[in-house]
Amino acid sequence: MVDTRVASPSGPETQVLSTDQLIAWRWRALGQQLPESGFPAGSHAPALVYLWTTMLIAAVTVLGFAVFDRDDVPAAVRESQQDLMRKVAHSLSLSLTAADDSFDQTANALRAGAPPAAASIAGLTGEQASWAGVAILQPSNRKTIAASAEAVPLTLIPNGALPEGDTPVMTVEGPAVIRVTTLGPDRMLVGVQRLLMRSLRLNADAQQGIYVLTPDGKDYLAQGVDAIPADHRPEVLRGLPGLSSSRSETIRVKEWTDRALVVSAAPIAETGFVVASTVVAEVADGTSLFHGLVLGIAVALTAFLAYALMRAFLVNPLQHLLHQAKLDACGTLTRTRRILRTHEAYRVAQALAVVSGNRIHGRRWRPTVVQGLAVAALIALAGPALAVVIAVIQPATALPAQLNRDEESRVEAISNTLGNALDSGLRTVTRLAPGTDTGKGPLEEALAANHRLRGVYLVEPGGEVTATAGRASLRSRQPLPGRGGVLLDPVVQRLPVVYAYQVRPDGRAVVAEYDIDYLLGLVRSADGRAVVADPDLRTILDSEGYRAFQPLRDVTMRTVAATALPGETASRSTGLDNRPALVAGAAVNHPTAAHLEWVVVTDRNADTLPLPSLIERRWAVLMAAAVTAVLVVTLVWQYFIFVRPLRRLASAADRIGAGDFDEPIIPQRHDDVGAIAMCLEICRQVRHTGSARFGGAVRLRGSATNFTAVLPRPRRVPRER
């Protein structure tokens, strides 16, 4: 029994509390002062976060394997066809836009006073022009005033009207665009342009065909094999006319068990035309759900084992130690103390026993918390290690042949675009050369009309520049050979200086230097890396950054470049180390630039292709990386938030265990370790000051050395009467 006295105005009042009641009161008072150990302050929080996050990663991995566990045409083939159709449609739209610009220039000249004669419109239908036929007519009676080349099939325009702008039609020769623009009262300029497509590298074994569709559903086989019967073609191409964005889909045929039809399409800008590709592709197995289950179960089991070890070496010792510390801080008599199995917790428990007048006896060596967490980390890493092993032992994937054909088409497109850009500069200087004006005006106009150039110059026979439009010339000052062409300056070695020139009759020459950034932009249109190399396999352009005229170091790219230099488009589906690769090369065969003997080589990272085996490998590696990252975050969390403070507390507890009760324990944390430190400080104060400190915690605010002290009860002085 305990006797307590409370001062009152009427005199001393006596209240008797039992020991159990006093301890219960101290327990409640202590609980109100100790910090809450809920999430994320509780020592169990990191282990729980690790467990549930790892379980989520394992479940997502299994779900990812399940989603792709189906027999279908590889997504890489569908995406490749869709990308190819987008590029073909973009190329056709650029051709149509360029032709429309020349058409509008002629219309403006006619409005400005040019005579409405065949000579005024003949430039649109020349050998290098895009228009098959152009005419000036009277819309009221459809009477032709002047015409050049073929007759414009105006009867194909619906409703017999002549609408302004482009109208897509299907002629006997194929798809075409009829353009109409008003010149003045009862005068119109009309023209017909064939929709011509460059030759693509089609896969004959896959019965690949390229179709062009009009908005009203008419189709025309532009290239390849017409493998779709006429009665099934409307069903296969259904939904493609009037398409607003590119798409690719697989059509299963009942008679085919191991093949399917891949239909990909893309709209040609705002013309209303749609270009579509049909390919018979092999059906492949998807990802293995069994492999996903094995990986998920392995990661889940190792996560459970690691979680159990984290609890055994960190969470449980701290929880038991906190409970015992609370009992000691309330003055509870503990007859049997639990022997904790970690070194730091044992040292703190020994100090609690010493200040309570006892001592724990047991083995001196115990594993530390860090050692236990290290074992947990090793077990936790077994699951990700298994995933990495499965990813590494996956056999090399054989790329579908269709991917090689599509890559060859892409590299040829870059080669043609690069050749056209060089030819555009040559045509610019050829047009300027016959002029007699030597001022900057014509040079600036030509530069403004051709964004492929960095500058246009008038050069003297000795190589000196006398007139400049644009940026300063980088070409070395030397006489120009021959009459004209496109050259690479052999003297400047710090960067490729490519220029077109045309010598005038007076010996002077008009020179246009190409903008290397623009040419690099053409090269960067390829997926992956693209390189332009010279006959010595030195780098002229490189989409990934480079030093000019350095040897092309990639062995596979060098092999493909050497094969393509004579003019033959080549590709490889494996590297020299038998790893999957997608490398293609094509020579720049445009007549303007063929003498440069340049070759374009593209290299796509095959590991990024959506093929089933590669998807399995990526899922396994991604899961391993995610689990490892979560484990590292958990260990860092545990070490800095709990292990290091526990070590400091254990060092302070060693002093108490040795009998030194004078130096206080500094509680500065609002978590389990801080609560244990507060309880140990209460016990130290009880041993140093007396039992009045039971159940009263030190403050956690203020400085670390700002402690409370027990004040003596004031004596009551009797009042004088």
C-alpha cells in the first residue's frame, strides 16, 4: 500500500492507493508522454513497406506475363508496318505539298499578267515536274484556253463541280489529285498530279502489297502482290477510307493455323487518300505465364523470408525492449527478463536491469542488427537474382524477316531524302548562275527560298568570296573544279563542309553551302542510330553525336556499309556476336550525289523490340531492378532511422551497465528508439534521485540538455489568526 497526501484548504487529506493502482496510473501517465510509434515512425514500418511493395511488384510481373501470353503476330511486326506506312504517307504528302507550291507560283504569275498560253504553264509538266497535265479553262463552258501535257480528267470530280483546292480521284493509271485555283473572272488553272510512290523493299515471301485508297472506298495496288481476293478486299480494307490516324491490326483467317494477315494504314495528310499495307505474317508464341509465375513465387517467398528476418533482428527486439522499458519506467517488478538475441538490444536491456537492481546473465556474443539485416538482404536478393538469370539464359531471338525488309525501306527513304536535299541545293545555284546581277539581292532570295542551305555566295575564279547571303563561308579558298556539282571540301577536317556550285560564263561561280544541322535532322528521322559514311567508312553524319571523319567503329555497321557501298541495299538481323541486331545500309544513289559514294547505315537496338522473348527478358530485368531498389530503400530507412540511433543508445546504456548513473540519456527521437531512451532516462533518474520520477518522461522540446527536475513538495505554513 502507498500513502499519498494532497494539500487542501481544509487541511491534509489522506488517500491510500494500492501498488497495482499506482503502477497502472504511472503506465497511463507514461503512455500519454511517450511518442506514438505509428506509421511511419514505428520500427515495423520499413519491413511492412518492403513486404507489400514487393508483393505488388510480383503480382504486376505475373500480370504482365499473362497479358502477353497469347499466340499472335509479334507486336514488333505490326508496329514496324505501321511506322513504315506513316513514313510513306509523310513522304507522299511532302511531294504533294511541293507540287502544290509550284502550281500556286504559276497561278500567281498568271494573275500578275503572264499570258494565258501553253508556254506559261509548260514548266509544271516538264521532265522533272510532278504534274501530268495542266490547263487554263473557262469554268462556265469548260472550254480549254491553254493546255500542257495530258488532259485533266475533270469528269472524275463528283457532282460535276470545280471546287477550289485538291480533289482526290482514282484514274485508270492510279490515284491522282486534281487541283483547281481561280485566276480571275471566268478563268481557272487546273492540273492533275499522279500519286507516285518510291519503290519500297517489299517482302515477296510474305505476299506484301501496298494499296492506296480514296475517300469513297476505291483501292489501287501501288506495289507488291495483290494477295487478297477481290471479293474479300472490301472486308479486309473496311474502315480504312477516311482514316484520320495510323493504325495496324491483325486479321485471323480460319484456313491459316500458323499465319495471319497484318493490315496497316496511314492517312496522307489532308488529301483524303490512305496508304495501306497487307502482309502475311507468321504467328508466334507469346510470353510464358509459367515463367512469370515462377518468378513471382520466387520473389514472394524470398520477400517473406527477408521480412521474417527483419522482424527477428530489428522489429521484435525493439518491441520487446520497449515493453520492458515501459515496465521498468513505471516501477513494475520484473522477475524474469527476456534475453534478447541481438547485440544492441541486449546491451540496452542489461542497462534497464541494472538500474532496476538486477542483471541479465547469458551468452556474451550475439549478432548485431546490421548482421541480421545483411542476411535478410542476401535472401531478398535471391529472387531478383533468379529473374536476372532467367533473363540472361534466354536464347537469342531470331528477328522476323519482315523487320529487315522494313528497315531496308527506311534506310532507302533516308538515302533518297538526303539525295533530294543535295539536289535541291544544286538546282538553286544552277538557277542563279545564268543571271547577270552580281549583288546580294538574288543570293538572299535564293537562300530564303531554300532552308536546306546555310549560305549562298558569289565566288571569284581564284576562290575568293565577293558576295555573301547568310552565314560566313566555311569552304576553303581554292578554285572550283569543272562546271558544277556537289562536293565535300577535302581540306576542312573539323566538320563536313558540303556545297553545291555552278560556274558562270564569266568564270565566277555561285556556291551554296548546305546546313549540316538540317542534314543531320534528315538522318535523325530514323529510329535508333543512323550514320552517313564515305567510301573510306569515315563518319560524315551521325545522329548520336560524332567527330567528323572518324572511322566508323561499330563492326556490324562497318560490314553492312561495305556491303551497301556498291549500290546494293543490305541488312543484318544478327551482330557479329550472334546477338539480335537490326542493321541496314543503302548507298546514296541520287544522280546529283552518287559520285560522293556515301552510304547510309541505320542501327536499331533489337533489345527494345516488342518480341515475346525480349518482353520476357525486359519484365524479368525490370522486376529485379524494382525489387532491388525497394530493398535498398528499406535497408537505408532501417539503418539511418533505427539502427544508428539504437547503436548510440546502446553506447549510452553501456555506461549505465557499468554503474555510471550521473550522465543523462538524451532522448531526441519521436519513435520506438526515442521512447526506449526516455524510459531508460526515467530509470536512471529513479536510481539517481528517487522513485518520484517513475511514470514521468523528459521533454522532447527544447535543447538536448534541457532536462526536467523533481522539485520538493512545498511545506504548508499555518495561517496566523
